[in-house]
Amino acid sequence: MSLVFILFALLVSLILGTRIARGKDSAASGSAELETPAPSAIVELPDPSARAEAPQEELLSRREDERPPKPSPSPSREASTQPRASPERLATQTPKKPQEKGGRVGAAVPEHRPKGEICIVIDDVGQNLWQLKPFLKFPGPICFAILPGLPYTQEARDLIQAAGKDYILHQPMQAMDKLNPGPGALYLNMEDEKIWDTLEKNFTELPGAKGMNNHMGSLATKDLRIMRQVLRFAKSRDIAFLDSRTIGGTATAEAARLEEAAYGERDVFLDNSPEKENIVTMFKEGQKISEKHGRAVMIGHVWSAELAQTLMDLYPELINEGYSLSSISKIMIGEDDADPWD
């Protein structure tokens, strides 16, 4: 009986051991399935190197008409490819002057080929101030010829200086037909020393005068001795004499040659007829002379009722057409004091 019991115990142990081993294998298999996701749940992350290269591949795959436009050449490089202007062309070009436009500095002034310089002189200043004042509003250079020894000589000078304009001595000289040239005049019977004394006295009233021209003088300007003294005096002061040419055949050019002195001549009288239409006609004639010869001196008179306003009206057109207004010292002496952008 004990032998049978032992065999039965061994058989039970064998059966139980086999079942335990199978349970362990089954547990191990279930654990592995829980740690491995099903194929449908797998998420594949793209390769970092492939992601970095993707934009470049996209650019390379674009069509030609979809590519960004090529940058245009810079202005400096573009300008450098243009043909250079010849020295002759540069010499005739007007320099461009910067100006403000629309809040931007550096816009170029429209280029005009200079047609000539014009100097406007207004004679017979000193009798009063009310005739002078309208001319002081003229926006460009203008010169006033002031008579000496008159009630408003010095006050007129002060107003002209305050307006920043040039003035010269309007030197009275002996005329034909016994006309009275006024105080401080030069006469044919004057000795040389008297001529100098008279000129010195007149200039003490007008310190800073840029020159002088003759008032009347149809007799005196034809006399070589008188004119040599006048030109010699002007040279001593480093100024020029402007011949108003109240008569033809004056001795001024010969006197200037002998004395090696600077002088100029009037080209146009603006108001021999004081009507506005005539003033405009004569001004246009002066423009033609300026264009042909490079410069022109136009003389008018302070008592011309229409002259001041007519000059104001003509000024914008004059500048737009390419003429420049100049000072008397620039025209006759060559001082570079005129502004060509006026």
C-alpha cells in the first residue's frame, strides 16, 4: 500500500509541475504583447536630415517663371556702365543745385543751359523814397544808381543796403542844351584836381558803392580828358565805370584803354517809352543781346510808373528760360558775387 501511495504522489507532482511550467510560458507571452503596439498604431517620425533638405529641394523643383525675380543692379553699378560725358559737354552743363521737395533733400533743380547774364540798373534814385520802395521788392539781383547831394540820397542808400541790393554812384555830368545835371556834376571847364575833389565828395555820401555811371553827360562823356580822369579815379578805388551811353561816340572806351581801367556799357534803355508794352519789348531785346553776347546791361528809371511791376512780372519767365541775373560788379569787374540759381 505504501508503494502505491508513493507512486500516486509522484504522478500528482509530475502533473502539477507540467501545469506550472505552461502557466509561466503563457504569462511571459502576454507580457510581450502588451509592450509592443499594434502595427496600425505605429507613428513614424521623419528623418531630421530629410526635413532640413526639403526647402532646398522645393526651390530646385520650381519652374523658371515661379522663381523670385533677380535683383536689379545697384544705381552705382548701372551708372558706371553709361558712357562718360566728354569734357566739352561737361563744360556746357549747368551744375545741379540741391533743393528740398516733398520733404526730401537732394532733388535736382531742372537743368537749363545758361542763355546769358543780365544786369538791371535803376537810375535817378534819391529824389524821394516812394518811387524806390517798389523796386526793393524785386526778388533777384538789381542795382540802383543813386544821385549825390539830394534830399534822400543817404536814406535811399540805407534802404537799398537793408534790402541786400547793389548801388552805384549816378555821377552827374555836363549835358547839351544847358540842361542842369544837378548837384556834384562834372563840367568841361573843371581842372583835373577839381574833378577828383568832386568825385571824392560824392563818394563820401555813398560808401560801399560798387561803381558809377553817368547821369546825363552828353557833352562830358565825349571829352577824352574828362573821361580819363573819371576812369583813373575809378581804377584807384577798384571799381568800374558804366557808360550809360546817353549819346553815341563817347570817349569812354579810349579812356579805359589808356588808363587800363574797367568799364562797361549800357545795352538797352528799358523805358524810353514808359508804357508796359514798350518795357516788355525792350526787355526782350536785352535778352536777345544777352543770349548772343553772354551778357547785357539794361537801364531803367526809378520814376517809371510801370517798370517795377513789369520787372516783377517778367522775373519768373526770365529764370525759367535759363537766364541769370547778375550784379554790376560781376558784369564789369568779374567779381564772382552773383548767384546763378536766382
